[in-house]
Amino acid sequence: MKNKKKLVYVAFSDDILHEGHFKILKKASSLGNVVVGLLTDEAIASYKTLPYYNFKQRELIIKNMKYVKRVVKQNMLDYTENLKLLKPHYVVHGDDWKKGIQKNTRKKVIKTLKSWSGKLIEIPYTKNISKTEVKEKIIKTGTTPDIRKTKLKRLVNAKNIVRILESHSTLTGLIIENLKITKKKEFLEFDGMWSSSLTDSALRGKPDNQSVDYSTRILGLNEILEVTTKPMIFDADNGGRLEHLPFMIKSLERIGVSAVIIEDKVGLKKNSLFKNQKGTKQDSIKSFCKKISKAKETKISDDFFIIARIESFILGKNLKDAINRAEAYSKAGADAILIHSKENNPSQIFSFSKKFIKSKYYKPLVAVPSSYSKTYEKELLKNGFKIVIYANHMMRASYPAMLNVAKSILINKRSFNMEKKISPIKEVINLIK
């Protein structure tokens, strides 16, 4: 009974529980009353992929486990804040954190516990259980449109900056889904995908002027969504006619798209990065606000983002015009604002963000750094941007690669000369199995 009065701290992040977790909790319970420090979505997103379930869902699961006495929030990977508050007699953890990204966290735990003679108890890692394999099985099983749809909003709330990469095919979608890099202490991945009207048009050999209709684009989108689980942002150009907009919004929500971006241009579309925008007109604030309001009232889920794209800088208008539009669009119901620029440096968009973040109508800001590509994400973050979209790079990368392969085969009259420069067929097979 004496042990039961002692406090035992266990930190949990995972929503995918296996026998290793139960071993840790069982051991912890034998030492005293178990308090689980449950990492928030923000804390988890700082060092690995956002969990399948949100914090409230994970909390409900952990609270109802028989070994757990109490659940508290752990707001960061670092335990120090909670340990100093609770002063537990023991911290129990698997011994797998002696290496890798949590190595320094372990050192801090040991140092903090020494302050009151607390002790770290480490449980041998449970072999033959791979969280990665479990998560891969989930991906193979798939996700639902409703679950996918919520992810972007969760990411915006959890991460400093949300990183989105253009996807124009199932293969590009699979690259975005699976690519994970650990660089020093930093875990890197793409958080979601971007469906670009430019790349969708280019793939079909058509100009980027809405020659490819929404129905055709959504069919291709479905193929990507079928083999991935990450959120998708859809490029809707100017959203089309006001009467048709609700049908597009409903279609996108139905298949699990997380957000739509609508730009405030009117008439036949001309790509914003063209230097010559002669003949291109910007919608009136009143007219575009109607479009935003219509999209807002049409959407079913609060998690579905309506992002208003402002073309003021593209069309040679000033900062005041851009700010006026951002505030009006925000009032009309936009969930985020994309400020676009074709300058080769970010000074325009930073002048906008510095002013807009002070506005009472502020909404999360989106950047598309296609023209100002030298700008680091940390600079965008510092200047108030929450989402960064790399809008056409996968398509642009594929063209020169394929052209070089084709040239080599023609010149050498065989394919052998390119074999070392292209993916082995086994690598492609493994990607899609």
C-alpha cells in the first residue's frame, strides 16, 4: 500500500497503442499512482507526424485505461514543466529513447528528477513491434473523407508552419505521403498536398486558362486521395460563376478535400506569374465577398477552409488595396488569406503581413514562394505566415528528367546509359505495393 501513495509519471504521445505501452503502464502502476502526461498535438508535431486522433480523442482513450489514475497535458516534448509541477517519485519510459531525437529529452528528465531524488525507470523496448509498420497498415487501409478533411485545421493549430507540396499524380502523392527526413534534431515532412490548376492543365497539354473543367480535375484528384491520407488543398482559380460555386464546394467536401483557394480575378484566367497581365481584371471587393460568403454558407464542416487569394500586387495595385481586400474577405467568411506576388523577393508580401497581423480581422496567412524561392520558411514564419505552398515543383522537376531520358535513348540507341540516373523498377514497385 505504501507504493500506491507514490506518484509515477508516464509520457504518452501515440494514439496507436501496442503491448509495449501496456507493459510500461503495468510497471508504472506497480510503483504507485500513474499520471500520464499526454502530449498535445502541438508537442507531437514538433518532432514527428501529427497523430491520427486529436488530443481530446487520445485523452478519452488513455483516461479509460485501468492502470491510469490521471491524465495531464504535456505541452512540449520537454518534460521539465510537468515534472517540476508534479515532482513524481518515478518516471517510467521505454529504453528506446537513449538514441534518436528524444536523446536530449531523456538527459533533461534525469537532471530534473535529481532535484528531488526522483528516479527514471526504463523498460526494455518490446521487440517485433514497429509503430512505423502499424501506421503503414493504417495508410494502406486508407482514411475517410471526414477524417482527412479535419487534418489541415489541426495542422494549422498544431504547427508553426504547415508545409504543402504540389501533387499532380498518384506517384507524387505517394512521395509526399511517405517522405520523412530527420536532420540533426529536426523531423521533416510535407504536411499535405496542393492540387494546382496549372499542373493539371499542363499534364493534359492545355493552357492554364480553365480549359480543364472542375469535374475532370476532381476525377484525377480522387485517384490521389485513394492512395494517400494527408490533407489536400484545391486550386479553384476564381471559383467560376457564383451559381456554380456551391456544387464545387460540395464535391470537394464530399471527397475529403481540406481547403479551397479562390482568387479575386474575373474573366478568362491568365496565370499570375506572367509578366503581362494586360486585360486581366480584379473582381470588386463587394462581388468577391459575395463569392466568399456563398462558399462559407455552402460548406458543411467547420474544418473545411475557404482561402481567399488576393491578386492586388500581381495587378500593380498598392498595399492599401490589398489590406482593404484582406479585411473585407475575412469579414465575409474567409478562413485564411493568400497574398500573391510575382516579385523575386518577399518585400511585398512582408509589407502586407506586418500590417495585416495587427488587424482585428487577421486570419492565417498563406504564401506561395514560386517567384521569391530564395526565401526560407523561417523568414515566412517570422513574418506571420502559417502555410507555405510549393505550387508546381513536382511537375517542373518531372519535365527535364523525362526529356533527358528520352534524349539519351535516342542518342545512344539504348536505355542502359540512363539506368544509374533513374529509379530502379523495384523502387517504384515498392512505392506502390
